[in-house]
Amino acid sequence: MQPPVVQPRMHCTRCDMYYGADDRRWQCRCGGALDLLLSSPQIAPDRVQQRPPDLWRYREALPPLASPVSLGESMTPLIPFDPFDQRGRNLWLKCDYLLPTGSYKDRGAAILISHLQSMGIRRVVEDSSGNAAASLAAYAARAGIAIEVFCPASASPGKLAQIKLYGAQLRLIKGPRQRTTEALERHVAATGDFYASHLWHPYFLEGVKTVAFEITEQNGWRAPEVIICPVGAGSILLGLHKGFTELQQAGVIDRLPRLFAAQAANICPVYQAYERHDSGVPPMTAPQPTLAEGIALPRPVRGTKLLQALRETNGGVAAVSEEEIREGLVILGRHGICVEPTSAVVVKALEHLEDAGAVHPDEQVVLVLSGFGLKAGAVLQELASGG
């Protein structure tokens, strides 16, 4: 018997307020983050496997969309990886840097922009350190939606060039990352432009959760034992948790993988909150610059949910130094993988977790690689020249 179809709604767990899915809202009136409530998905592997190899093959689990905006989001490779030449390791890389704009953010941007287009929204604004802005700019261009992007002036030149190439209006903000968000919020208050936020809008996570479906399908419709991913705002981690939870509810898998967050030690609020056994993630005091700019967030907006996902799956957090980020880049590069520093945190994070006994060598481990290396060409050039 099919479960009743429930009209999608947005829900704030902070104050228990509900909104329609088409409300022009990216945040609850109380200031809390919104979740999207959908019917329980009925995912049938035999039906899924008959469809084109893209994220839209999991349509039963996606929110209803009048007209999908797509750039051809094919399934990304899941490949074996043996960085330490230890025979028998069950270690894999999920290569999400191979999506159309060079980052996993395309999963969320495809769903969010499709939703906004169906609502008739013709102009949006966004703030980002680079990848999310580039992705949303690309999909906005595809949808015919004007977009203005607020970026830190320190963002990688390659990412800024990519954003401008898509026709977005680019506004650079000097100073720490938080100043970029503050400038955008002042702009939204003054103009009423819609904030198409990859940090806040729940439709973005609905796209990111497809990485869990892909990993499961590519693994023979089984969940791996461990997944390690970069965490700043935490959309990969939350998408993984949501996707695997839905797969378990649908009876496709019988258990959740253990989820681990990898952060840069210079900006690691989730690591600090987890180690202190906090229930939420307060802002990190005195954060330092990091090569991993894509996860350089002193306070994620869904910090409580991140900690819940880690604890519910018996996972954890590792923080890696700047030198270890460089080492991770080189290790991946020597195995034919070109990623940006944000992705490279997972390599040394795995070492830390194994040294601490949190992850065991006989477990199947998937490392999620989030962004393409040529976006951070200056760093790669320095490493290639022996710097």
C-alpha cells in the first residue's frame, strides 16, 4: 500500500512553525533554519537502474519540480584508493569534483534553482567563498535568472573568474568571511532581493542528498561502513545523513554508515563543539586563515543538526593542519587526483581517525572529494614547484 502523498512543507524545528514549500522564504521568522518535509520516498533499485545515469534518476526522493534546470549532472565516479600501498584496504574516493561546474554544489544548485524558477523568481542574490556562487551562477544562467554574488575579496581568482563567466554580477567584500554575509544581509533588507542561500534554503540539501543514493547504488545497493567528508557549513554531511536515512526508511539499506567530518584546524568550530560535547556549535573565536577556503566558516547555521548527525551515526570529527592539507593534496595528486585544498582535508583526517581507533583498517571507507583542483591553481602551482 502506497503511503499518502504529503504536500511539501518547510518546517522550523526551533519554533515548530510550518510554511508552504513555495513561500518566498529562506529562513524562519524566528531566525531558525528550515527543513523540507516530503513524503517517504519509495525507491526501487530495479526502476532506478533503468534510467539515465544522473541525479534525476532518484526522482521519487526529490521534491516535485515543474521543470528541472539541468547541466547534465552525471553520476560521479566511486573509485578505489590505496594511498599507503597497503594491500587489501577497502578505501574509495567519491569524485564529486567532476560535476559540471567542478564541485558537489551542483547537486544542490540544480534542485534549488529549479524550484525558484518554478516559483517565477527572476532575480536572486547569494554569498559564498566561491564554489556555491559559481554553481548557482551557472544554473541561474541556465534558467534565465539574474544573480548577484557577494564573495570574499580573498576568494580564489579562478572561482571569481568562473562566476563572472556565467554572467553574474560580482561584489567583492574585504575582510573575514562573515563580513560577506553581513553585506549581503544589508543588501537584502534594503532591496528585497531573494536570498538563494546554499547555507539556509532547504531545497539545496534535497539535491546534495543524492550523493548518498549514488554511493549506495555504486556499492551494490549497500551502505559503506564509514564516510569522511569536508565540513564547513556541513551540507555534504547533512545531505549524506538525510539520503542514507531515507534509504533506510525505504528498506534499501539496513543500517546507516558512520559519518565523520573533516575540518581545517585553523577554522574548526564543529570539531571544538564535538570535543566539548556541546549541543550546538558556537562561533569559533580567533579563527585563522586556511588553504581550505571552502570550509572556512566560523559558525555553521545548522550546527546542532551536524552534531546530531555525527552522534546518531556514531561518527566523529578530525581537524587537520595547513601542512597536512598540503600533504593531502600531494598524495591525491600522485594518485592522479586533482582537487582543491578543501577536498584534501579528508586524507589526513582519515589518518587521525585511524590513529585514534575511531576508524579501523578493515572497514570500507569512502572519502568525498568536493571541488576540482584547477579552481585553486595558485596553490597547486606552488606545490608543483616544490614550495
